[in-house]
Amino acid sequence: MTSESDETGPPLRGAGSFFGRRRGKTLRPLQAELMARDLPSLALPTDLAAGTPLAGLFPRPMRGYRLEIGFGGGERLLDEAQREPDIGFIGAEAFFNGVAKATAQITRLGLDNVRLHGDDVVPLLEKLPAASFERIDLMYPDPWPKRRHWKRRFVRPDNLSHIARLLPPGGLFRFATDVEDYAAWTLRHMLADPRFEWTARRAGDWREPYPGWPGTRYEAKAIREGRQPGYYTFRRAV
């Protein structure tokens, strides 16, 4: 099983990375032109200072902020950004072609409430201000199914510490996967961490898509192939 954003291309990262490949097919000329023209105004500063207030990253005041880690082609991210224009969204995606797709769509839709980070998200997590996000999403991450690669999975104690720091009490961490083993792995880590509470209240809660969930092409393929997606929500404990 590959991640939603994983496509053919040369691996550019070492064994410690939680993502696999950085590039897929060569961009078409128009895509490359749009990237060169529009991404600089959408991308977070490469020299972002630690603790920079999120309000300074957007052109107008926002009532709250959300982060999506590994947004793939940006379908979910941009769907929410359109429905909630008073929320500031930061999307992180290490896969170059996914950033290109999102950049083109943000420009086409005229969205001013989305900012992008096209690289490893972990250094960014270390810089973002504490308790700054009302929600953080990790949707269909690469499951790294081989046991020797499990150390690359994003859900691990050091990354959960970053998530816990960035969420205020009551803030939400959402995780979706169609890989049963990764779901079990995540539940073991989350339930063992006193900083988080699983919000499920009845058997099967995790089978219900999130309210307003638009679905994705990857998810539709998983369902066609008989894999059951799971939608898990964890609340930052007081």
C-alpha cells in the first residue's frame, strides 16, 4: 500500500523520513509556469522564525487555524478552505507534484486563506507557535507496511509531542487510514499518551466519515478494493 501522494519518482530522502518520494511525473509547461508565478506568494517563508504568530502569515484576520500534514493533491484542504473562508489553513506536503496541483487550484479559486509548505513537515512543527491550531489532520499517510520501515511512520512519540504542543486543550488531532495495521499502531500510541483522548463513544464511530468529508480518489479506490477506511479523532487533554 502506498500513500495518497506517492507516485513514481526518485527517492530524495534518507531512511529517517516518514514520506517516500519527492517527485513524480515532470510538470507540464503550464504547471511549471504557475508554480514559478504563484507558489512564492502561497508558500510559508523558508526562513520562518520560531514562534512567528500565524496571524502574520495571512493577509487578513482569521478566527482560527488548522494544519493538514500530507495533503496529497489538496482536495480535502481546498474543499474546507472554500467552505470556511474565515479559517486559516496551512497545508504541508513533501511531494512536489501535489504542491503543484494545490498551487494551481488555490490560484484558480482565488483563495487567500491557504498557505503551503512543500517540504518535510517536522522542522516546521518545531517552529510553529504553541497551542496555535484548533485542529491538525493526518489523512492517509504512507503506512510503511514492512516492519523494518515502521520507524518511518509519522505517528511516533516525538511527532506526537509536536502535535500535543501545537494543540490547546480541547484541540483535535484527526487521523484517517485504510490500513488496519497502521490504525492499530496509531491507537496503541495515542491511547498510551495521556495528552490525548480518543473521542469515540460507541463501537463503529471510527467507521463514520468526518462531517462534511468530501472523500478522495484514493479513498474511493480503497473502498472499491475492499479496504475499510477508518476515521479517528483525538482530543488534546486538559
